[in-house]
Amino acid sequence: MIPLYHDAIDRRLALPLHEGPDKTATLSEAVRRHVHAGDTVYLGSAHGRPNPAVYELVRQWWGKSPAFTLAVVGLGSPWTALIHGGLVRRVITTFMGEGYPFPTPQALISRAVLEGRLEVSNWSMLTFPLRLLAGAMGVPFLPTRSLLGSSMEEDNTRSGEFLTVDDPFGAEGRVGYARALVPDVALLHAWAADRAGNVIIAPPMNENLYGAMAAKNGAIVTVESSWHAADWYGPLASPDRCTLPGTRGEIELHYQKSPQIEIASLDEPYRGRVYLDWEGEERYESCYRNILEEFVACIQEDRPPVPDATDGAKALEMILGAYEADRVNQAVTFPFETVAVNA
């Protein structure tokens, strides 16, 4: 039974070396293939902004009139080039202006609005991601009490994107329905990805995931790194943390700071988010003292350390093998030799 059990585990849980066709492309090719005149384009914000993709969009469409609709939580420099170049007809947003060193209007955007060249659909910082979430879920709307009694309720009701009704379950008061926002394509920037298109997005993610999942034609993603081994790259996505996601929660390990471990789960004893840390003498022993004592003992007893230099060489070979597998886009065997790739 044990071999059969292990075979079943391997079949169900093993990660394939290649999860699909190679989706990598040059930025110019990706924008040319996936962004079309008249599209609604979502731009991811938070701390990972798709500036390279936006610049490429400007390069390809400058001097033309593609009449894009831009969906973005906040619009300011350097994305003002899209407005100044006449590429955008309408903006769905919560803020337009500059945020640094302090919030202020943006002259190029303000001029386009006042001259009637740019239409603006204003939403709150709650209802904008709510609309994208509805699009990602495939539902026509999501309910909210935000906007009720405001000019945004009036404006968005006139445009047909917001509806206020009596509570359908008979409770007192009215409720708003925010219409799903479904972009044609999303532009994102992320930490890392493999060639099959599995992407790790840096937190804070804001509404970025919703925008990508809601987009009808998918997302164009630029990344900081794509070198990771094709079969498993998740733990290598950040120099200071390792996130292990699961179906019932996630574990996050911090290399450089406290707490060392965060566990978030749907189940006890880790329901919600629990922080674990070595403290005091225990932390000192785990991180420093035991290593030093082992080093001294190896010298005094004239014995090899564990791990030794051979173990280190094998670990280094594994790391170099991961680089090599990504470079040649194929599996490598150990001991491996550099594979020649025809240009």
C-alpha cells in the first residue's frame, strides 16, 4: 500500500517541469499583439508600476488616436504622456494629479479635461477595486453602500455604471450596485515569473490581481527576474522573505528581520495570522552559539564539519543548474555541463 500511496501523491501533487508553452516576448511584440485601438487598458499601481509597458504603449501609438479608456486607481506622472499624446479618450480612476512631494493637480491632465479632450469617471478607493473584483469573479456587479448620497453616485448613475435600489432582502435602507469593470487588457509589473506565465506580484498588491483576472485578453507583465528554475521559483522571489502559499493558508519566512515566521490560515491554531519568533537565549543559540560551538569542536576533535565543503559544492551545483535550466529552457542532469545553445 505504501508504494501505491506515494505514487498517488506524486501524480496529484508533483509540479511539472514545464507548465505550458513559452509566453515570453519582447515588450514591443507583446504590446503590438495584445493592445488595440479602442481598448480599455488597466494599469496596475501599488508599488509595482508597469512603467516600461506604458512607455512602449506611448512609443507605438504616439501621433495616432487610439481612443483608449484607461482604468487606473491613480493617474499622474510619468503616465501623463498618455494624456498629453492624445492616446486616451476616457479615464476611470479615483485620483488624478501628483502625489509627491504633496498631492497637487497635474497641469497636463487638468488642461485636457477643461478643453473637453478627456472624459473622467470618478470612483472611490473602495468602489474602484470592487468593480474589478466583480469583473474577476465573472459577476455583473457587487453591492456597496459607498458613494450613496455623493455626486459620484449621481454621475455614475447617469453613465449606467452604478445603480441604487431598495435592499432586495427587505432590510431598511438602500444599497448601491457597482457595475463590473472588465478591461480588455491589463499592464502589470511584478517580482518574478517563469516562461509559462506564472507570476509573483510584490505586496502590497492593491487591486492588481483583480485587474489581471478581470481582463478579457489577459495581462502583459514585466518582471524583475525570470531566471528561476522552471519547476519551482516561489521561494526565490525575494531576497528577504519566502512565501509558501497553500489551499488553507500561507507561511511566510523572513530571513533578515523579526518575526521570522508568519502563518495565516483558515484553521486553528493559526486562524487569522500568527507570528512566531525566536527570542532571547533561544534565538542566540539557534542563530549564533550552536554554529560557533560546532566550529570549535571540529577543530578540537580533528573531524570534518557537517555540512562540509563537499556538501557546499553540491549545493552550489544545484544553484548553477537552476540558472542553466532557465538559460537553455530545458531540464539538466547532475553532474551537469554547460549546454551549447545555437543562436
